[in-house]
Amino acid sequence: MPFDELLKELQGQKTAQEDPNFVPLAKLFNEAFMRKHSKLDSFAEFLTKGNFQVETREDIRNIPDELFDRHVARETDFANWNAMLEAATKEHGE
């Protein structure tokens, strides 16, 4: 699945009716996941610490990949956003 499609799903652009596997970001990057892989308690705190103003689905897609990757590498034990997203998806599925 392309990165942009996955982001659309995670941000709610696809509804649960359109995709029975829909998982909201807050659930995918829950407190347990964030505490395990960072020193932060929530995905919202992660976004705030990076000074990312994310209020809509469009906002997260507008963050430059290299900027988001640097923030992920700095604040988590992942090298980039794709690695973090893959790990969260895998852990959620277990």
C-alpha cells in the first residue's frame, strides 16, 4: 500500500465502512507503543514536541518527509517514519 494511502486510512479519510481494517492514529500509536519506543506518552505529544500543527488529515500529509523522518529519528528508536509506521502496524496486528 502506498504511503499516502496508508496516511489517508490512518487519518480517517477512509471510513470504517470503506475499510474494515481501519485503525485511527491514536489507537495505532497508543500510549504503550509510544512509551515503549520513545520517552513520550502519546502521539499527540510527539507531534507537539516537533512543533507540528496537526489538526486535520491534510496537515500530516503536508509535513515534509525529511522533516518528519528527522523528528522520528530524534524522538523514537526508529530511523524514520516508515519504520515507525510499520512497527506500529505490526504490533497492532499481533
